[in-house]
Amino acid sequence: MKVLIPSPLYSYTKKREVDAAGATFTELLADLDRQYPGLRFRVIDEQDKMRAHIRFFVNGEQVFDMKSALRPTDAVQIVQALSGG
């Protein structure tokens, strides 16, 4: 499936859109980390929870559960919040 990568994570993938596989977000992120080592830790914390500044969307709808089912035809987007002053 296609996964859109936020700009702050380009250093891992070197591109905006990548292909990855998985039946759940947990599996998808494992595949992404296999292809792009270190990426998973930037979006998932030590307790296997989504980091507070990261959002995941499937086909335009926000997902909150790492065990959410995915289909090969889904479009996944990882969004990283920006902050500053």
C-alpha cells in the first residue's frame, strides 16, 4: 500500500511516498522500519503507543488503534504536528 511520509521523516525515506505492507498498523510500521531503519521509533514510543505529535490516517480518516486492520488498497498518511512560536 502507499504510505505518505511527512517532511520531517524524509531523512529516513528520501521520498514523500513509499510502499509498505501489513494487515495492521503494527505490521505496517514493522515493514516500514525494516525498509527504513529508525522510522518506527520516530512515530511510536517505548510503550508501543502513537507519539503525541503524530497522527495516522487511512483513506482520509484518523486511526487511533495500532491494531486497526489495513487492506492492500488503503492509502495511509502519517502526519506530524508542527509547533513553535
